[in-house]
Amino acid sequence: MPLIKEFSLQLYSLRSEADKGIAPMLREVAKVGYTGVEFAGYGGLSAPEMKKLLTENKLAPVGTHVSITRLNEALDEELAFNKEIGTEYIIVPHLKMDGEADVREAAKNLRAIAPKIRAAGFGFAYHNHAHEFAKDASGRYLIDLLSELVPAEEMDLELDLYWAAYAGADYLSWMRGKAGRVKLLHIKQIADFETKKCVDLDEGVIDFREIIKVGLELGVLHFILEQEEFAVSPYVSIKKGCEHILSL
């Protein structure tokens, strides 16, 4: 019996295939065994077109990555599109955080839009890279300062395991410290802590069986594969990844 029956794909993983169209991409994602997708762009499709494709392929839109610039400049448009296709979470994928001043500015921007996103019926979350796990003058992770400045009732977290590992963070302890707040997990593998190469899920040092067990205990809602590099091809990697996770 697998630990989870639902597993999603961040479509950024298939960015090299985007010029072939999103329709064949979604068909292949569903064929492989994924049950949901996370967007990073819409491939030029309208909301009705996207909703039709998702329905046909029985794929749930668990989240959408939208830049802070886009949210500031076209929030109503983004919310309307995602409302129509049934997206659960709006996620900010990146913000500059080179120190405490940047974190405070980021928090100000996030708090300005969070109530509008939540009022529209969406979950709202922030996705980390490595730089948020740098420490401030007091020895605190910048992501922890951000979490304090933008409270849990306004913003959840999407933990990218690869980038946390890349930064040298103890991601399991950090997850436990954010119990109930990490609602989405980017399942992404790191080869080792020397090369820090992104590899297929069954080839690196992160123990996803343990990760998923802890995630389920702590209230994670969605487990999502995102991959940066590919030994053979994106489709080979996402197939291997899905098979690996659903066999745990």
C-alpha cells in the first residue's frame, strides 16, 4: 500500500517541451500516473480551454506559481483565471532576500496581497529557494523571519526540499518546526551535498519515504515533483519519479 495515492507535477519540469503545446503535455502527465498539476504559466490557453483539458485528463490544479510582479499588476486577472480552472493554491515562487531589509520588504508585499487572495477562496503560499535559508545577524533563517512577519493565518509555505538541502538546512527539523504551516512539498532530489546536482528521485540522498511520512503527520496537503535537470529527458524523469513515489 503506497504512502500516498495522489502525486502532482510542477509543469516547469517540462519547460523544454512547452513549444509542443500544453495539451499533449497534460495527456502525458496523466498517462504517467500523476493526479494533479502545478502551473508556472498557462501556455497561452484561455481558462475554459485549460479547464477542459484538466477535466479530460482528470488532473487537479493544486497550485499556480505567479510572480509578485504579476500579482501586483494583474491580480484580478490571475484570480479570475484560477477561479475558473479550480486552482487550490496561489504561490509566490521567488522573492529577493539578501538580508533582513529585503525580508521586511518581501513581507510587506506579501501581506498586501494575501487577504485578497484568501478572500477569493484560494490558499496562499510562498515557495523557497536556497537563499531564504541564509541566516540573519541573530543566526535565524531568513525564511523564519518571513514566517514571523507574515503570520500563518495569511500565508502557508511550500517547502522545496532540494533547495533546503542545497542550502545545508536540516529540512526535517525545519518541517517539524513549521507543523501545520507547510501545506505543499516540492519533491526534488539532490545527488549529494558536494555536487548538489538535481537528479531523479531514486538516485540521491533525500529519503522520500521518511519525508512523506513526516509530511503527512504535519498536515502537508500536496506532494509535488519538480525537477531541474535530466539525465535522459524530462518525460523519462517524471515517469521514474512518479513510479518511485507511488511505490513507497
